[in-house]
Amino acid sequence: MTITLNQQLIDLNIPRIAAILNVTPDSFYDGGQLKNQDHLLNRVQQHIDQGADIIDIGGYSTRPGAAEVSVEEELSRVIPVVELLQEHFPNTPLSIDTFRSEVALQSLDKGAAMINDVTGSQADPKLLDVVASFQVPYIGMHMRGNPQTMNTLTDYEDIVVELRKHFSWLAEETAKRNLNDLIIDPGFGFAKTAEQNFFLLNHLDAFNLLKLPILVGLSRKSMIYKTLQLTPEEALNGTSALHMIALERGAHFLRVHDVQPAKECIDLYLKLKQSNT
């Protein structure tokens, strides 16, 4: 399985790492940590040195209950960062975590290489047309509602079946637009209870039937720290434990705050996989 990223063919038999770069003041774990340009550049350099394949930039917090942010505010956060990173790290692909077509358009125009949409095109149908026009990979996540309402929308008859239907629909929509590289994300924590999150992780291999790359975002999430009665800051060990499960169940991308531990998980997973051949 492969995708084309920054005009290079990427082999997904080797799982890849998308490093989270939140440029928001209110993200659940690292909101407001990047105080200035030097701090931001140092953080990105650290991510790259530790093995990040992609830098995923987000200017709109999607934690439960997060406040609404205007398009103008999101653009003011994201576009200067895209320009800065393109200048300093031109060979590192940038993903933009947005559900808005205007933010995607301006970011891709500045050189971003991927769009990561937490709504799976539900919030802004124009987004797929923008992504298709640039022919870059598109990550479509599953969620219901928005950050303000999603915690009340957790009733499913069969969560795996419903997510597979959603991703099948999304695959049809991207195919209509000749959008070649669709990556799916089950959306852990988005309109799902902790129990549903663990069930989804345990059945992640059910999505392999779709023959699409799978991205998993588990890093320091509440399903980990609340289960272990910890804080997000203390949830790294639990994150690594679940990352290994995700890799064994077929994850092709890990979206993470902590690159080096994720890279160690991938290296050990590949060594374990190699021992079976």
C-alpha cells in the first residue's frame, strides 16, 4: 500500500508518524506551549530528528467543548506557520488539520502536502473539491456533530458497521473527484465513549476490508488517562501500549505528540513482524 506525498511515493508497509503541532491556545494537552517562532522551529526540528514523517498543523482545537474559532482566526494561526516551515523544512511534508475549504485552499497554495479533516467532509463539502484540485492525500475521520455536541451523539447500533459505511461513502465521494489518496481515521474520542474507543481499537482490523490506509490518533487521549486515573501529562506509557496494539491491528499512521516513543513502537513492531518471515 502506498500514497504519493510531496511528489514522492511512500511505502506504507512501514508505518509512518504524523507529529502534532498545535498552534492553538486551548488544545487538551499542549495548548499554548509554542510561545514564539524559535520555540516552534525547535519543536519541529526535534520532531524531525526523532523520526516524524509528517508535521500535522492544527489551528482549531477539536477537544470536547472547545470554543468556535472563526475562519479568519484559524487562517491567522495556520498560514504563517505553513510559510515558516516551508522556508526552514522544505523537504518535510506538512499536513493541515482543518475541516474548512478556505483554510485548506490557502494552506495548499502555500505548499502544504496533505489535509486532515476531522469531519470527513461533513462540515464543508467543498473541501473535497479543493483537495482534489491539488491532488494531495486526504485524511477523512469519522465523527458526529461538532466539538460542542459530539459527546451527546454516541448511540450506535453497530459502531464498526456504521463506520465502515461512512468510509465506503467517503471513498465513493473521493473517487468521483479522482482524488487518489484517501486515508481513513476511526476518530477515537470523537462522538464515542471510552468503551466504544476500546472496542474500535480491538476491531481495527475490520477496516482492512476497505483496503485503505488507516490513521490512528490515540496520543494521550482521555480513554487512556481516565482509564488509568492519570492526567494527560502522565499518559505517555499508556499511549505507547495502545500504539503497539494499533500497529498489530493494521494502523499505517500514528498521529502523536511524542515522536520518539512512537518511532520505538514502530521499530519494535517491524522487528516482531520480521521474525515471522
